[in-house]
Amino acid sequence: MDKIGQNRGEVDIESGEVMAKSKAKKKLARTHKDYWKERVERIPYSDKVSGERLAAGEYSIRLTHQKRREYFALHSANRKIAGDKAKEIYSSLKVNGWDATLAKYKPSAEAAPEIETVGDLIEEAKKVSEVTLNTLNQYCGALRRIVSSIRGIDSDDRKKYRPGGSDWQVKVDRVKLSVLTSDKVQAWRKRQLEGLNPADRKKKGMSVDSTLNRVRSIWKHSGLPSPFEGLKWKATVKRFQPTVDAVTLLYWAEEELREQEPEQFKAFTLCLFLGLRRKEADCLAWGQIDFEMGKVRIETTEHFKPKSDNSEREIPIQESLLPQISRWRDRADAVFILDGGDARPQAGYAYYRCKSTWKKLSAWLRSKGVESSKPIHYLRKLSGSLMYRQNDVLAAQRFLGHADIRTTIGSYVHEGDRTFDLVSVKPEPKPTERVS
């Protein structure tokens, strides 16, 4: 069996467009012999023995028509033959509709269940969504939060959002999706912001809009009209305003962490110099470091899946940092750069191998004046801002792995291998401080 090595594509019957992300293809008519050959796929599955994700030997096609989606097995490992069969099924679906096409090409298929309740939508999303389990759980939690608020289903259970089916979840999952109308969603958003002062309103608004965006991401699997079309909001980004500069933090890290707390220092260095997200640094393996080229590869591994396709990138390592990383490698006898527990890539919650290291580093950063609610992410923002300032916004976007350049522009103060470097600077004592 071949390992997965191709992009997946879903064809919309009305438009003929490939719905999933894929490499740009030459536009061909749907009647062209090569159109369907390029759109058939091998459905991935997990090997029961090794757990490895593999692709099936025979091709399939996924078609969408009238807000319904189905896979059709093409019963061939030959791409051309499979493409011809996909074209035949497409023509039948276009002319005869679902019932006749399913009866002929998928006789064992049952009618698609109606998606009427919150629970129905969550179950459908679990079947078809391609996001990580942790991300999907966040979407489900956001949906339940809004529905429960609109219907007045309250609970004091602190664990009510956790997967597992609390009494509160059971009640919410029975609610009809029809409760989420555009008017009710807009009224819910308005209630969240009522009576707040301007500063709190702005902060709360970002949280509310983030929740709505998550619900929109799961709602697309319902096949129902979106109740969010009438909403207008800005991207949920906040301009970064540092409270402690990078060179000062680097000075104190070298003074207090390098020798005394080497794991905290390594974590600090990876996030500040390379702009890594906590999860990227947490599961960074030695095999992702290219010492010859002086680069770090953020990529999908057996231990880790990046946040998005854009998060897969190569990051140039500063020349001054290479000797430090080489010394770490000389002392290492493990897979990962940071010491910690086993990786859990299938965890449905925010799991970190090096939880203790991150917790201690967060406390240390706060002791140095970092006021952010996410001190570790503060280091990434410092790093992105330095790249932005010393190069340009395109370089910063690629360095940080942002899918949308507006995120980089909105949050941070060129293609290529440009980077920045840092030299620690001891901070000047404040006038009220005594110098011993």
C-alpha cells in the first residue's frame, strides 16, 4: 500500500470546483477525459497493527450535490479507469439525482440522516471534518455554549465542556439547530457586550467573535443556511504592545536560566529566536534540525501535526544560535530537543509533553514584567515583531507560518531566508533602585 502522498479534492456538482485545498490545476471542462482523472483519490485509513495512516489501493470520488455529500468507490487502482467511472457517476447524479444514482452505483448506501439537532451536527462533523480532534472539540464547545445561552440551559459543572457527555451536554445536544437564527445570534452577541466599558467591551468582543468563528467552522457541515451571514466583525487580532523588550528578557534568561534551568532556557530560546508556537517547540525533534543548511523544518511528523498547511515551513537559524543548538545536541540522547513525556498527537485536549517546563517558564516571564495572559506566546510575538521590523511583512508572515497576511499586519509591529539576531543588553536600573 502507498503512504498518503497526494492532495484530496471534493468536487461540487453545481460548480465543478475542487472544494478542498489542492495544487492549482489547469482548468478543464467537466466533460474532458482528464478532468475526473485528476480528482479521484485514495481514501486514507489507519493500519490496525502499526497505526500508520495509509491510502487505499483503489480510487474513490467524493461528490457534493444539493447540500449532500457522498463517497463513491470506483473499484480500480488505475487512475484513468477510475476517472472514467467518476465521470459516469457525475453525469448520472447531474441528470437523475441522488436516489437513482445511489441505487445504481452505491446500492448498499442508506439515505443520509437528517441533521436536525446540535448532537446530529457534532456527530456529522466527527465523521467528515479534517481538523485535529482538539480543534474539533473547541468548535463543539463553542456551538454548545451559544445554543445553551440562547435556550437558557445553565449548569455549574466546571467540566461541562469536556468530551464525555455530561447531563448538560445531553440537554444541549437535543436542541434543534433551527434555534440558531440570524436574529437570535445577533441578539446573543449584543447581550455579551451590554454594560461594559470601552476597554472591556473591546476585549470581550474579540472573545465573542472568536467563539462565533468557531461555530461557523462546524456549521458548514450542517447543510443548512448560515445564521452568521448578517454579522459583521473585524478579524480577532490585537495589536501587540510589548511590556518588556527582547534584549532585556534575553539578558535575564542568560543570567538566570542558562545554567540553573537549562530546559526552561531551551524552551525560551526556541520561542524567542525561532518564533515557534508552544506546541511546535514542545514536539520539535532533532530530525527537524538541518545543521548543514542552518534551518528548522516545521512539518507533520509521527508526533506532531502543525496548526495548518501554512504552518509547515522552514525557518532559518541565526548564526549566533547554531553553536548553542549544537551543544544541546551533543548532550542529547532523546528524540526531542526538550525533555518531557511521550507525545500524544491524538489527544483531544491541549496536551504538552513538557508541561512542567512551560509552567515554570510562564511564571519566570511574569516575574520579569511580561503582563500577557499567555507569556509563552508573548515570546513568539516578540520574535515576529523583530522579523517584521528588520525585514518586511512578507518575511514575518512566512517566518510565523500565518495563513493570512492580515493576521501578521494586524498583530505585529519577503520571501527568502532573512532573519534577525539578538544580543542581550543589561537593563538600566530604575531611579528608585539601589545599585549594590
